[in-house]
Amino acid sequence: MIYYSQQSQKLFKALKRDQFMNLSPEQKSIISTLLKSKDRTIRLDRDSDDTRYLLSNMLIHMPQQAFTMSYNKDTAVVYAPESWLIELYASEPQLFR
């Protein structure tokens, strides 16, 4: 198990909070919908620019390999928020309105 100092944890959370604040309105909407959903998962098109951005910047992750194909051959994959995002939502819910 890796242990981080409290100072590095605070710095990480501050940097990630700033990263969230700089998201586009569409990306913030995806995150808000995700965090407010009953099971904290959401199906998104894996080829969407917003999805790829959120995934590559560690805001969301794929908890499983379940996906669905639609008639127009778009692929929807299930995504969940990263743990730091859940903690931020619990401590500062006003950011997600």
C-alpha cells in the first residue's frame, strides 16, 4: 500500500478541483449527471471528444467492460467517477449545480 503525506494529498485535491473548475459546460454537465445518478454510473459514447477528455484526465474511468452497440454503430460504454471526484462532491456539492 502506498502512503502519501497529507500535504501531497491536499495539493492533489487542490489541483484536481482547479481542473474540474476549468472544464467546459458540457463536461461539467456530464460529471454532474454522473454524480447525481442513483448508481453513480453513466453510459457515454466512447468516441466523444468530451468522454475522451474526461477519461484521459482521470475524471472518469471504466469500471467494467460492458458496452452496447446502437443501430447507428455508436458504442456506449459505462463510466464511473474517480474517487477524488466523489469526495469533492461530498465536501462541495454547490460546485456541481
